Amino acid sequence: MTFQPVEFVPVYRTAEIRDIEIKALACLQPPGLMERAGLAAAQIARDLVGDRGRGVLIVAGPGNNGGDAFIVARHLKSWWFKVSVVFAGDAAKLSADAKAAYSAWRDNGGDTIERIPSGQCWDLVIDGLFGIGLQRDLTGKHAELVAAINAMGTSVLAIDVPSGLEADTGRIMGCAVRATHTVTFIGLKPGLLTLDGPDHCGQIHLCPLGLDAAALHTAQGAVIGSAVIATALPARRANSHKGDYGSLGILGGAPGMVGAALLAGRAALNLGAGRVYVGLLAADSAGYDPMQPELMLRAVHEVLKLEHLNCLAVGPGLGQTPDAHHALAAALPSKLPLVIDADALNLIAADAELQQLVTQRTAPTLLTPHPAEAARLLASTTAKVQADRIAAACAIATRYHSFVVLKGAGSVCALPDGAWFINTSGNPGMASAGMGDVLTGIIAALLAQGADSKAALLAGVHLHGAAADSLVAAGSGPVGITAGEVIVAARTLLNRESTVAA
């Protein structure tokens, strides 16, 4: 089955935003982009303050983000808000647009102060210190302003990106504003969605400023939306049987880690795979799973001999013993779609021959590393992987000719053709044992039922996080969410959101 077209919301790196801005300037009618951005931010600020005391503190920086802030201040003042503006820059060094915004603020009776007044309270703080152009860590007075904003306990609206957050990666540049709302312009930025972005941007308001960004620049990145769930699988026919929904083999379950393989198997069954065989390395494991007796437990070599499988998954609870290495080496030449997770990734990272087997595969390969596993696959460090998660995911996809999800806050999915996606579902309750095993089972189940690799990866990742979100919404988290609960919640969502039950 081929992946049905889905409308994805594009995500743009800074260089892409600059390209859009340049193209827009060639055909844009007044007002200019800065005026449009300032008005859009001011309208959101007005809605956030509402009918309260109407006191707003604006912190304007030395660049174009500061120019946006001055326009916000001018509009709010014209709407009779009490506005205080801290200017952390030099008017003589502003760009032409920012200087015009500063002058218009002064010409309309506005003034600026050098530091945040003590002993005052505001209904809203607007962060206009730095935007997407920040290239150095914040220090000195700028770092002091960030610390002061964060210490206020007041709602914060960040302009474009929270100051100190690197727009392309979500990395904190020394320190960063913790905003409750972020108004971002033209298109979404990856730094808002991954790594530390979700902890700093609050609710995101996207304002396109009257531009059709997609027509001006084709983005390589996008956000995974819930629509992928609806299109991943076809509707089930009444005249069908278990063989129509795929047979899946899962290899893992070394002594002391059998639970990981069973979780993957349970996830696969609950997400619709017709038959699931779990090949266990632990010779003394029980002959069946009392919690899920529908699973067929076998020795690893028995599963590998099955001729009716539609998909294989290797890694949950696999370990790194010689037996584990042998099982992985036997699975890699398979002509079936293959999901590789956990210790299977670590074995590949440490063995050049296994790496060659991966790159030589002709069937789809899906890798699901967390940051430390990704670092091993790239012969790098976890810190470097986290410093640019998109680049790391894309590098793994290229090196191993694979479909990749780099797990974590704002999981990044990368495809062999260079496209990448950020997933925004999920919550901190997923920092719990067994979650990765469940994700492996979900993705493998979709593959076994006929979803293509892109559909299985994107839908599986989004469904996994959305299931955990539904548990939180129902009051069952985030503290204490278990991987087993996510399985049941994912099944509910798949049946509600997709066409399978149509």
C-alpha cells in the first residue's frame, strides 16, 4: 500500500526563512514585514491582557526583534495600554527598519528605560530581545534581563522565538526566556518544537504575515499531524481473516529482559497485526504470555525460519551477547521490512560488518534510536546529537539508507530522501521503562498490515505520543504512565482516528 497524500504544516530553518523574506520583499506591498509582524504580535498581546490592569512590559533588543517590539509597543499604546519599554541596545546601531520602528515609537510619545523597574507588576511581559538571528550565547546584561523575566512569575509573550533559544535546533544559548506564549512569523521553526523548545515556547501562535511561504520556498521539514493516523491503513473488509493483516516476527527477550519483547509483541497485537511471533533468546522463559496468550512465543531461530512473515523487528530486550549478535546478523539479510531498536542498534554501531549488512539491504529498514544510541551509530557523542537533532537524524538516514526516528522531546523522523518531520505529540510521562519497545511494536504492526515505511514511521510515532497525551487528558498522568497503558490507549486512538473501522 502506498502512502496517501497528507497536508503537512511546513517547518523552516533560519536560512529558509531568510530566503522567503528576500523573495517576499521583491513583490510585497506595504506595510513591510516588520510592521506586519509587530501588529500581529500586538493583537495577540491585546487578547492575552484582556480587561485586566492593562500594564505591559516590553523588553526590546538590539536587532530586528527589537524593532518588532517597538511596533508592538506603539500599537498597544495607541490602544490605551500602559506600556513600559526596556531597550537593551543602541539606537544608532539599529538596522534601517528597526531604527524606523524605534523612531515611530518615540514620535508617538513613547520613551525607553535601561533596566526593568523594581517593585512593579505587569499583566504581560513581551520578550523582544533576540529572534532567529541569535548566533552567540547570552551573557552580561542580556542574560540578566532573561533571568529577570523568568523570575517575574508573569505571563510572557515571546516574539518569533524565546530569546536565547536557537531557532534551528532548540538549543539554549547560555540561557533562555521561558515564555507562556510565542508568536512566530511566516512559518514554524524547528527550535520551537524539539529539544528544549517545548519547555520554553509555551503556546505557539503562527502568523504568516500575509505570505504564502510554501509557494515561495519548498520546505524540507514538516510537523507530523494526526492526519497520518487516518491514512496509514485501509478500511478493513468484512470478508477478511487474520492472514490479511500480516504476520510479524519480533526478536529479543534475553534473560532478564523478556518483558521488553513481550511489550513489543503486545503492542503489535493490539495495533492490529494478524499474527505475532516473539522469538526469545531466554531459553527458560514461559511457553506463553499469561497477559497476552495470543502471542506465539518461539525460539529466535524458529521465528527466522517462518516463511509467511510480512515484517521483522529486532532489538527489544535483545542484549549484546554473541547469541544476540548472531540473531541480528541472521535477520539483516531478510527481504522483509525490518524495524531495529535498542541493543540491536548498539550492536550495529560497534560492528562494521553489521553496518555493511544494513546498508546493503534492499527492503525497508527503520531505525528507532534514542540520543545515546544515535551517537553510537554516528560515532559521535550524545551532546553533539542533541545539539542538532535534525542533522543527526538525517545523517543516520543517509549513512544507513534507512527511515529513522530520533526519539526525545520533539522526536525527529528522517527519510532517506532528505525529508524530515518533527512530532509534537507526547509528554514527559513517556520517560518510563518500555516506551521504546511499545513504539517498535506499533510501527512493526503498521508495516505488517501493509503500510509503507513512511506511513508506518510517521503514524506510529505520532500515535505513540498521542496515546500518552490521551492518558494525561483522562487524568492518568503524566506521573506514573506505563508502557502497557499506552498500548491500550493507542489501540483506542487508532480505531477512532483511522479508516480501519469504516
